[in-house]
Amino acid sequence: MTDRTKFINYLSPAKLNLGLRVIGRRTDGYHLLNTIFCLIDLFDQIEIQIIDKPQISLIEHNQAWSYTTDLGYKAAKLLQQVTNCQFGANIRIKKTIPSGAGLGGGSSNAATVLLALNHLWQLNLPQDKLIELGRTLGADVPFFIYGQNAFASGIGDVFSPITLKDEFFVLVKPEFHIPTKSIFSAIEHFSEAFDESTASKELLDNPRNDLQDVAIKLYPQLKNIIDELTRFGKPIMTGSGSAIFLRFCNIKTANKVAQEIGKSYNTYLVKNLSKSPVFTKSL
């Protein structure tokens, strides 16, 4: 068992949807997707200390939401309840990933906590069981448990691994948040599903996000930002927004664009990852 006096540090990565098509809706309200999930090197930090009593504490919680609604806290409580684990944990989450941006910060935190505590508590649950638990917390949680770039179908929880070339992304985070529920509830039309054999290539060669036009209708100010960014490339919204990204093969070009855009907007320069850093902890 890990030294109980120590906090163990984990990096909890963000994601981009390099392309996203909404192809239908299930009877339970969840939407069916084809998407490319891409991990990026924008991280929250999660520090975990295990304790000998079955108590979960989210310490130094400085967010606008209650600690009991935090997905990281919910993940720890769920894992403890499902396994009847008699250990507990003190958890500290240092946020860097913007919320309400479509970058999956909360989902990543939940997945990181599940993976870390499964190891620290020596539960040895297999990945498919953790993914099953993750589905109950949020649609993006399974991807972060899967932990590598993927073409995803279903509700975004059925994965095929893909290899992506190294790229750099300039992220723009508008000052307003976009609630995921408001976007999905406003969808009026569905795209056709791709043939599985060509799905990844189609999304990468013709990147677009079906949720982008929906978001623009609800948040017209988003269009102004996208129009302004078109002089640097093709802006694409990630997930249900509000963050928008531009893709570059060259770090110098990306850095120059980031500096220019950063004069007007909250801007991040990031690179894609091949695997979640959570798995470098020998889970």
C-alpha cells in the first residue's frame, strides 16, 4: 500500500474533439456520436492521499460549485461504494482547464480519480469495469479512462484507437460558458453515420463539429470570434463549446498566432498527446 503520509500527484489532461457528428438520439436522451477524441497537454493537477478510514474529503476546494457536485469527488464516492472499500482519501484538485469549454476537465478529473484510487486502494478493477462506472458520471469520462486518442461512437463511449500526427493547437476560450445540456437539447437535425472503415479518415479530412452551428444560434457572440479567427485558419469548436481551436503542424507558426490572438482573448498553445499521463504512474 502506498505511503499514507504522502500526496501522490497526477496530471489530468484535457481533450479536443477534432471532428464531431451527431447521428441520432437514444430513448434515454443521450445523443449518438461519431467523433475523434484527442488528448492535449493542458492539465489539471490532482493530488491524492489515502487514509485508513472510509472518508472522502475534497480539500482546498476553491471552485464556484459545491464540492459534493464535483465529478472528482463523485468518482471517489462511487468507487468506494461499489467496492465497499474501507480506505478513504484526501483529494486536492488544482484547476487549469477552463470549465464550460468543451475540454472535458471535469470528466478528466473523474477518470483520473477512478484510475488513481483503483491503484492506490489496490482494488484491481479492470478497465472495462472502470469505464462502466465512468458512464454513470458523464459521457466523456469513459474516454479519459480509455486514455488514448480514439475514434468514438455510441454516446462517445465505444472506442477504436487511432494514431494522430504531432500537431499544435491554439485554443481560444471565450469569457462565457456554454452549458452542455442547452446545446444538445437544441439539436434539430442529425448527420449520417460514417461507414466504420472510413469514419476516422472522414472526420480528420473534413473536420467539422455539428454542435458549432447550434452553439452559434444560442450564443451569437461565438460567431464574431470564429469570424475573426478565420484569418489564421479554420476555427473549430470542441465538444459543446465554448472553446475554439486552430490546428498547426509548425510550433513557430502556432506560437506566433497564439501571441497575436492572445492580445484579445484567453489563449492557450497546446500539443496533442498519444496517451494520458495518468498511465505513466504504473497503474
